Amino acid sequence: MQIEQLKDVVDYGIIGFLVFLSFITFAYAIERMLFYRAVKVRDYKHKLSLEIDLSKRLATIASIGVNAPYIGLLGTVIAIILTFYIIGDQQDTIDPGEIMKHLALALKATAAGLVVAIPATVLYNALLSKVDILLSKWEIAQDEK
């Protein structure tokens, strides 16, 4: 396998995985928003059963938000290692412009990780706020009974 082919596998593998995680984040967030919109807190007799239903999939969204930057950083580190390998392989004809281009492209994996992590964290916090509001509404409904 050529070094450029290996770089493409790492590049597309890491970025592809981050795109997949982003898709999961938005799918789960949309599902949770629709569920929160339709939930009737008065139908729950126990607060814990409401909490269980409200918190489904939130851990996945939080995990994606926390780990996406590390996945992006992994891609960057691997790409930089490959760039150093290229430098070592071309000792007699090192083109600084080509090396800078490889290093700049390596950083796109970190940027992709941040692009996934920031919305995931924002969505998680927004959904968690909605959970708190719905739990408070349940407590109010219980006091009215």
C-alpha cells in the first residue's frame, strides 16, 4: 500500500466516522425533541419512570460531544506521522510547500472533530434543559393532585 493511499484511508476513515457520529447525534436529537413535544407528564405515576424515558439516548449524544475532538485529534496525529514518514522517505528532494500542504490537511481532522462536538454538546445541553423542565412540570402536576 502506497503512503498516499494509507493517508487517504486514514483521512476518509476518520472524517467518515465523524460524519456518521454527526448523523447519529442529529437523528437522536430530533427523535428526543419530538418525544419531548409529545410526552404527557400527567400520564406518569412515578418520577423515575418519567426520568428513564426522558433521558434515553442523551448519554450517546453526550459521549459523541465529548469524544469527537479526540477522534479528530487521532486523525491529525496519524496524518502528521505519515507526513514525517514522507519527509524521511524523500530526504534528498524535500519540498517545503508540499510538506506544509500535508500538515495543513492533517489539521482538517481536528476541525472535523470540533464541528461534530460543538453541535452535539449544544444539543445535549438543550435537551437536558428540556428534561429538567418536564420533570418540574411533573412535580407541579403531582402537587395539584
